[in-house]
Amino acid sequence: MNIVCISDTHGMHRDFDIPNGDVLVFAGDMCSVGNLDDISDFNTFLGELPHKHKVVVCGNHDWAFEREPVIAQALLTNCIYLQDEGCEIDGLKFWGSPWQPEFGKWAFNLPRGVKLREKWAKIPSDTDVLVTHSPPFGICDLVVTDRNEGCEELLKVIQKIKPKLHVFGHIHEAYGKFTDEHTIFVNASICTFDYKPVNSAIVVVL
């Protein structure tokens, strides 16, 4: 299965090339300001893509999903939207979640520790592809001030369940891929630190 990974387009999803594949995975921050018009446009964009399956989670800029969840989710008709839930595609089990450790005054923020641990505890042990907005701590999560902003509790769960692939974004400047003996980690942020949509989609074959 060819999985095309993107994240953090911030309304500029038509400003870069997206390769074809079996599944498109979007790991959050589709919006610029997070309103319903942003979401409607993103849904139209998804409908223009050839990928048979599209899996989407939202991120800290996607405010409408936190403030008006029923309306916002109903606008996404061209994908499988995951918020602390899963789906199965051609035998692979996906799980998606939007949360991240507190990072400014944004959507889907939670304090480090217990609250985040409760969210990650919902991830099934047989998850093959994990999609979150937050990185795990210490993996593709280094900000320009040389500080790791990923989630320690998320890392613990990943080390336990060992998914084949973990796709995330959030920290633009940490774009890239890292692989350990169990998991391929992809920070799929399309936008750079200064919000230029110049990074390429990352394709993973499972």
C-alpha cells in the first residue's frame, strides 16, 4: 500500500504537488484561521484528488472542529475523518487523534501528563497506522529554540504498541522521516517555519 503523507498546509493545499497513491493521510492544520469556509474549501480540494482513500485528522489551527464539531465534521464528505477513532483500509488498521501538549492558546491543547495519557490510552494495541497532529517526544519535534515539543505520553504508547507507521505534523521545522526497528515516523508538515508550502509529500510503502 502506498501511503501519501501530508500535514500543515494552512489553507495552501493547492500550492504543491501531491503524488498519487492508495491512501492520502492528512495529519492536521488544514486551516489558516480555522473557520467553516476553510474546511469547506479543504473538502473540495480533497474531492479533486485521485486517491481512493483519504484519512484526515485536524490540528491546533482547525478551531471549528473544537468550537462547532458537528457542523465542521459534517463538511468533510470526501474523506474519513478520525477524532479519537479508527478505521480499517485493505487490512491495515488506522487510528487518528488531534491532541497535542499545550502550545500557545490553540485548539485541542491539553496539559502534559494525565489528560494526554487518557487520550492516548484509547489507541488500540493492534493499530498499524497512527495519525496524530502532535509528534512523540524526541522524534521530529525540535523547534527553532532547540526544544523538543512532542508528547512524552504519546511516545510511551508508541513504544508499547509499535505501529508500523506514525504520521504527524505540528512542528513545521522538524519535517522529515525517522525509522526505528519497529516504526516509520513521518513529520509531514508541508509548510516551513515561516509558513511557506515548499516541503514535499512523503510516501511510505507498507
